[in-house]
Amino acid sequence: MSRPNHTNLHTKFSSFKLKDFLLGKIIPFIKQSFSIQKISIKISYSLAIWVFSILTIFIIFQTTPAHTEDLFAVNHLKITPQDRILILAPHPDDEVLGTGGVIQKATQLNASVKIVFFTYGDNNQWSFLIYRKRPIFTPKGILRMGEIRRNEAIKSSITLGVKKENILFLGYPDFYTLQIWKHYWQASIPLTIPMTRVKAVPYNDAIRPGAPFKGQEILYDIEKIIHEYRPTKIFVSHPLDHHPDHQALYLFTMVALWNLENKLACEIYPYLIHYKNWPRYEGFSIDKKLVPPPILKNRLLWTENDLSLDESRIKYRALKKHKSQYKTNKKYLMSFIRSNELFGEPSALVEKEINTSSIIASLETTQEKFQESPFIDPKSIEIKNGFLKLLIINKDHTKQKNISSLYIFGYRNDMNFNIMPKLHIKITSSKYSVFNNNLSIPSTLISIMRITPQKMLIQIPLHVLGYPEKALVSISAHNSPILRGSEWGEWDRLEIISPIKM
């Protein structure tokens, strides 16, 4: 993906030069002015000290020096009238939080803008309880809330300048799309949603009502939209986001783009919404910058879209159109009303040789401080003698989380992704089991060597993965066996430099 060459470093204004200015210029001037009348020297001096104290306190609190975590390299987003902007939003309100300023800039330039909502956002029971002042448990009530959120999204998008005919809804199940990505492909039965018992898109105003809740159906819809619209820039949710629908939308989008690689060239800008202790809850702060989570500031290539005061205010008005969400989560949602928007591009993992004889010693120095999830070290991926070797490190130094699953989905451009192997390795302290597209396969096909309690080397034959050219990889962790169903892990792209041809 092409990027502008110029970079900028975010800093807050330092107060120390202002203090020197006050001490060297302002206070002597005040003293001199008041000393004209000698009878009030003591009074004037006291007044000067009082003024100095008030100004110093104000400066300290309003213009504190930059924190280390506020410094990060960033490119600046450029939008032209020739751009075709595609916004892919997991839920209604994500389009405003992540790209409200981008949408405004594009529409002001008369650039083409299309917004596609992955779900109707119909699985937020807490918000529905506050909004409706009663619990919503019936299938009909839940689907009605989905329609309410759809109408809110249309009003919000129109506020940002988008025409109604350019606002589309897929209608896949809120909170369940990552499950579809992991487990529902090929001939498997569609996912059934527990609350509504539906297995297919239930909304008549969706793009394709009745589309089964299966991976190939989602991929078909997203690929078709991208192919027909031919965007120059795609803004999509982030693979490191802590919400499953946000991860899933990115993953389906990446495969769609790989399928269209020779037919379409566009830039992709992933935006982050859900991350631990982020963003800072500072309310309506259009004079402040949004900065990345500290752990990600140097890990991703960041691009920034600056917002004018008017753009920030319009973004705020658009956000308030999502009444069902704004009422219950105002403090968090307002944290995205800043003077900028951020997009962080993750780098692909690339295969490199693993020196197995020095694994334990060398990798102690590569561990990143504060890493909260299991991690594939970029220096620890190798393809050799027909095997993919992955060195996996559990970066949870508290030892409260255990590695429980490895997902690795291979990709080839000459084979339908729907039928490519999709490996899931379930790991316990004493054994492991292997599944391909939800079907159990012999665990002897792969090997897992535990180097230390926190490190393991996994070797997978390339033929088991379908001799991939690329892969999407995730490691999941859990706190206890009870939490296995809610395990979370970030996803990485793996680029294989010299793939084996079948």
C-alpha cells in the first residue's frame, strides 16, 4: 500500500519556556509598574507573586510536557476528488467513531463515498435495556432493535454528507461473525443465533436477505461489493481490535482483497475502536489528539486524519444520532471526538530462519514489555524441509493465561479459499488436538515441542495447510477452562516468500 513520505511527531506544548518567559519578562514588568508608587511596593510585589502563581498553575495543568506514550511517528492522510472511499463498519456508530472526519472530507471534495455495515448491531442487550427501559429478549424485539440501529446509522451518515443510496447493510449476526470465520465454512450447517434462532440474514432491507450465516456467504458479499465499487481507499476495522466482529470484518476483507489482487489496487486503512484501557476517557475534547495505545504506537504504521473544529463538531452531531448507544455509553463514545482520527497498518509476518539451538537464550531479549496476548515473534517463523515452524511465546508474565488455541488459515490465489485447509490446534498442558474445517485429523501430523512453560515450537507440514502462499494466524489464550468459549487472540498476516507450488 502506498503512503505519503512525510512524517510528523506528535508532542504537546511544553510549559517550561513559558515559565522562563514569565520569570524573565512578565514579573519584572509588573514589579516595575507597581513600584512607581513607592508606598505600595510590598502590595505590588505580593500581587505579582499572586499573579505568577495563578498563571503557573494554569500552565502546568493546561500545557504539561508530552508523555512518552504520546510520541509516535505518523503519516498524514490525503483524500482527493478522484478517490472512491469505502467505509466498512462492523456496527452502526463505528463509521462515526473511526471515520467521521474522513467521510466529511471526502464528501466536501465530491469524492465518492459508500458505507457498508457488517451487522445491524442487534446484540447489545444493555443498551437496549436503558434505551427501551425494559429488557429485550424476544426474537421480534431483538430484530426491531436492529432496525432502530439501522435507522440511526442512516441519519448519522446523512449528517456526515453521505447519500442514503450509498449506505448498505449486510445483516450478519452481531457478535458472532468471528465464530463464523473460525468454524462455519464449506458444507457445515450455518451458525444458529441463540437468542433469535435465526440461521440467515433476517432483514428484508439488507443487501441479500436470507444469506446463510456461513463464511463463504460473507466473503462473497464483501468481495462483490469491493469488485463492483472499485474503491481507491478502504477504511475497515482493525485485526488487533478486542471486539470479535471488528476482527472478523478485517479478516474477510483481507481475503477478498487477496482474491482481487490482480484486478484492483487500493489502499487499506484499519481503524481501532476497542482496546484495553484505550482511549483515554476525556469526554468532548476536540482540542486534543487521539494517540495510539502505548503498546501499539511503535508496532504499527500510523496514518492520521486531522479534523477542523467544524468537522469535529459535525462528527459529534452525527454520533448523537445513534441515540440507543449514546445514551448508555456517552463517556466512552465521546473519547473519539478529537482533533484527529488514526489508522494503524499492521506489518505482515515474514518467514525467517529459526536457530533452534539458541532459542531459549536469544528470545529472552526479544520479548516486548507489557505484551498482553500470546505472540508469534517476527524473527521466529521458518519454512524448511516442507514444514512451517512457528515459535510461540506466551508474553503474559503473570502466568495467569495459558495458550489454548492456534488458528492458521492458508491462502493460495489459484484455489478457492472456501475449501482451503483451516487449521485449529487446541492445546492443553498435557496434550493437543488438531482440527481442519471443524473435522478432527490425526494430531501426529504436527509436532509441538515445549521449550519452557512459556515457549513452544510448533511444526506443521505444508501439505496439511494446502501449500499456502499466505496465511492468517491467531493464537488464543484463556484464564481458565471455564473461559475457553470467550478466548481472544489477535490475528497476523503471514507472507511466505517462496511458496511451494502444487
